[in-house]
Amino acid sequence: MTSPAISPVTGKTPGPATTPLLPAGRPQVIGIVNITEDSFSDGGRYLAPADALAHARRLRAEGADIIELGAAASHPDCKPVTAGEEQRRLAPVLEELAADGIPISVDSFEPATQRFAISGGAAYLNDIHGFPDPGLYGILAASRCRLVVMHSMQRTGPAARTITDPAAVWAGALRFFAGRLAALQAAGITRDRLIVDPGLGYFLSSNPEPSLTALAGIRELKARSGGPVLVSPSRKSFLRTLTGRDTARAGAATLAAEIFAAWQGADYIRTHDVTAIGDALTVLGAITSQCATPSPHPQERDRPGAVEPSR
């Protein structure tokens, strides 16, 4: 048995091993492109196809592994958008990005839009209701898409303003995933194609505690669900409530939540600011690699000829 490593800083044996900084490795980063009039973060900025395409390519250049296209907002004050309008907004952007070989996720709870996305070459589907329609399961099983199964307190429609109990929400989320994953797998969708998202912000509550509980429970969710976890705290309401910052100034809070999620083992991070989390993950990865590199015993610095580090 090897003896415990000695800290090169203190010269002492450290206590119990700490959790690796990135226990699941570097998460995949999903860059958000809202092709909408009224998304809470950037509604209207990328509604035109040319603007959406330029933004998608910019996020990709900044390091996004996946680009997610959403053609309808889902916050409590959003305007209804028909499935036909979703598809009209998506069509030129999805077609061009898929032709370029960029992995695309489509964010929609409309079955007709999900079928459209599959035929258009989407690699992922993201449903805030977690794919509740068994009538679609045969099509989903026959496709190659990976499915982001999200939990929301709202079983239909967009998010809503409600006050909920954190423990009750978390227990309900775990029950939801157990039942929904079982149903999807029974329909022939293999487990490796299913990604779970605990939902955050208004999808859980108007108060921040349920979202904090969900972030703190990532490891438990991974263990119970037996597969990858996606989180998307980016600029969400619970962060703005905690900090008192508006959406435009929610970057620091977003990055803190994303780093915590990566440390807890999140496999995917869905975000508006690809550069920030990309740089943070690069630094975390470098620290992790350095921690794994054996360091000389502190006494090595005292041997003849050793050079004292400059201050």
C-alpha cells in the first residue's frame, strides 16, 4: 500500500481525499440560441435567421459542443407560439447548421416540432415536460436523437410563479424520473440516449430553495437515474433573486452555479455564455491535472543547490 501523499505546501499528510474537481470529466457545453420574440434573456435578438445563424456559429467558435435552438420562450410571461410557427423559425437555421455537421439540440415540448426536428437532423431533443406523450415514443425510439428529459412542476405549458417546498419538489423529481425513464425504456429507447435535467428557476418555484436543492442533489440524481445529468442555471430567476441582480448582470452568479454543477458531476451544462464556463472548465481541468501530478517532498527544496522560488 502506498503511503499518503505529503502536501508540498504544509509538509503534512492531508486529511480524507477531497472530491475531484471534475468527477465526470469536462462537461459538454450547450450554447443557447433563442429564435424568439420574448425569451427572458435575449428575446428578439436572434429572431431573424441570419442573426440566429451568426450567433450559433459564434457560440460554436467560443467552444460550444452542442447548439440548442429554441423557437418558443417558456418563462411565466411568454407569449404562446404554435408548433407551426416554431417550425417556421427553426427551419432555415436547423437546416444550415445540420448541413455543417454541428450537433443540434431542439428545445420544444410540441410533438409536431419534435418530429420536425428529428427529420431535420437534430441530434438532441429537449422537452421541459419530459416527453409525456406515449404516442410519440415509437418515433423517438426509431430515431437516433438523445433525449433531455426535464422535470418541471408544470406538467403542461410554460413555467409558472408558484411557491413550493424544496424537499417535496426534490422527492417529486426523483419519483418523476424513475417513472418516466422506465416508460421511455419500455418503449425501446435505450438508457444511453436519455439525459435527465432536474429543472431550475420558475420550473420548480418562484423561491430559490428548490433550485438550490436540485443543484445540491446532482450526485444523488446521477446515482439514482444511472445516467448523465444536464443542468441549466444560466441567468435563471433563482440566481437573480439571491443576488438582486437583473438578467444582464447575472453572469457571475451563473458561473458560480455552473462551476458547482461541474464539481458535482454534471455531464452537460446548458448556457448563454459559452466563453465564461469554457474558460472556467479549462482552469478547473488544469488544476485537476496539477493535483494528479506528484509533487516533490518539501525537504527537496532544502537540498543543496535547490533554487528558492521568487516572490
